[in-house]
Amino acid sequence: MSYNVDTSSIFSFALETGISGDKVSSKRYLSNLKGMVADEAALEEMMKKEDSLVYEFYEMGVPEHPGDLAFGSTICYPGKVGDEYFMTKGHFHTILDTAEVYLCLKGRGLMLMENPEGDVTHEILTPGKMVYVPKRYAHRSVNIGNEPFVQFFVFRADAGHDYGTIETKGYRKLVVERDGDFAIIDNPKWGSK
Ligand code: NI
């Protein structure tokens, strides 16, 4: 459902949890990460016990118009598949030349970014830190902490989401736990599918 963007509107987001009472969230479970994690066997084992919630997001349904702004919140839960931290699928924008901002409200996370030419960068996010994701960069949120990693985001409403490139090729880098902290390592499976 979309709403009238030609008049002012007000929305609510809980500051700590990112939860909006104005929408139902979209949810992504372990099973949605099939084919996207480094350790597929570990994923299968976890799914046998429970298909746990990995992340959810509130997207407010702004019409895809270039003069409007899409916004919402995203909540990535703490956890790991093998030694790889819970993360969002990540995406390029269909209109590659569009940026996005993410403001961290809670937790400790990492925004992993890469462009089609192979430049990879990341930023660490804690409450009050905002990352500017430049145009042309795919972006994935990774929870490297012990509590929910909550962010508020805004981008050009017609930017669109290209999940397919990441689903097909993967990310060039993985974020894994090493000796109690995160490490960014090469993805041995990148581009191999
Ligand atoms: Ni985006």
C-alpha cells in the first residue's frame, strides 16, 4: 500500500528498535540466505533446528518517483552461520547512479560496499553514526555485535533494488569472526556460480 506523497505525512519509528507501528515488516529467514552464505552445510544444520529470523525491514511504500524519497528501518539480528555474521542479502540499485544513507540507531554493525569495478569498502556503525553509501556501490548490512543492529535508511524512491547480481555472483568479501572480532576476507566462491 502506498500513500499520498503530495501532502505532508508523519510516521513513527521507535528509536531503539526501529519498529514502525505504521507497517508490517518484511522478514528474511535463514532459508532466504540459501546460496548466499559461505558455509551452506552450517546453514542446513541450523535450519533443521529452526528457520530463525535473520533480518527484517520496514519499507514505507513511497511510489517509485524520482522526486520522492523512500525510507524505512532495517533490523539485522545477532548471529552467525558458521563463522560468518548474520547479514542482509545486499543489493545494487537498479539505477546504479543513486546513493543512500543509513543511520545507526542501535547495535554494532558494518556496512559492506562494493562497486562493479571491484572496489570494496566498509564502515563501522554504532548508534549515532550515519554512513553515506555512494552511488554505484552495492550495500549489505552485517551485524558484528551481540544485539540487534538497527538502522534508518533513505534513498531516491525510484532507485530500485537489484538483488540478482549479488544472488548470482555473491559479494567479493565475507565478514567473519576471528578471535572474538570481525575480519573481512576474500570470498572464495565469488563469481563462481
Ligand atoms: Ni539500497
